[in-house]
Amino acid sequence: MKDLNYYMGLDYKIEIIPDNEEGGYALRCPELPGCVTCAENIQEGIKMLEDAKKCWFTACLEDGIEIPEPKNTEEYSGQFKLRMPKSLHRELAERSKKEGISMNQYCVYLLSHNI
């Protein structure tokens, strides 16, 4: 049976969101809905998030709620095929050539800046 120590030992993704209005940071584990904390600095936030995870896991275990495990990035190859109109293909090829990079690199750049 999976217990608190098991879940605390898993490597969950942590998102750190700066609070531009009041200062400090919000930290959360996106795979654990509602598991969030706030702190004045990142180091303090990491410690507080560990405590928040412990409380979150404990409540789920006590109530019999299923706890999601971290998503494994190893199951993604980093590749996918994409069909597009010829006109878009031409536009991407021309823009990537102008930038002096491959179309693949250019598309990764565009995707990463729009996610």
C-alpha cells in the first residue's frame, strides 16, 4: 500500500509564480489540485510547499481520495507529425530561412513563446 512517505518521495512538478503586485511568490504543484502556498522568497516557498504537500497527501489518504502520481516526461518522444496548408508551410520555411535556422527550430521557437 502506498503511504505518505511514498508520495512525499515522488518528484512532482513545482510552478513558481512571482507576485508582482504584493511581492513574494506563489508556489504550486499543478498535478495536485489546490496544493499551493505563498512565501516571500523561493527557498522559504519550497519548504512551505513540502509542508503543503504533506497536508494534502495526508487528507487524501485519510479520506480515501486517489492521489495522482507525477507525469513521466520519458513517455514523450519530443516528436509529432503535423499536417498544414501548403501556404503555411511555405511561410514557415521562408521565415526560418530568413532567420538562418531550420524550420524545425523556428517552429519550436514559435511554440515555446506562445504556450
